[in-house]
Amino acid sequence: MSPREGKRPKFGRIDPFCLMAVFPVLLVAGILGALVNVGLGIGFAVFAGLILLFDSWVNRPGPVPPPERPARARRPAAPQPSRAPARAQSQTQAQARRPAGDRGPARAPSRAPARRGGPPPPAR
């Protein structure tokens, strides 16, 4: 990281969903500390604190970007030549295929008509 860039903070916000893991561990720590062994309860409480610490470290914000430099004035780019849409191009091709005397719609190149099956034979 260069000295110009801002420093990244060491910790960030705690994710609220992390608390769904921490609260049960603290509950177990309280129960163990009260009923079984105080040291065991303190150990579980420290573990819950480490979960919070890790979550805060993972969710730290990214580095602060350096201040923007003013952009140099650029010449506007030359406009791109526009292309005719593909549909208009296909219409001109269809008009070129149509005979001059024919006033009907343009026809696609001839191909066999689709076969359609009739009703099924009657069952006996």
C-alpha cells in the first residue's frame, strides 16, 4: 500500500447475524459458570468475544481511495457510423427477390409444407 492511499481500519461493524451465534455461547457460558466451573464459563465467554472480534475484523471497510485527480480535457470521440437494423436489411433482401409484377407479399424460398397428422385411427 502506498503512503498516498488511506489506511484500512483494523475493525468494522459487527454483523447482526453474528449475534445469533454469540448469544447462545454466552448463555452456555453463564450456565457452565454458575453450575459447573467458573473457569469453564469464562473460557466460553472469551470464545464468544473472539467470535465477535473475528466478525468485526472480517467486516472492516476497504481502503479509502486516494483523492481523484481532475480529468484532462479530452477531445470528443468521433461518432461511430450507425448500422441499419438487421430487420430492415432482411426486408430489402425480400424486396429484391420479389418479381416486379407480383403485388403479393414477399415469399420466402420455397420449401415443403409442414405435415400434419390426422386424428388417430379408431380403437376396436
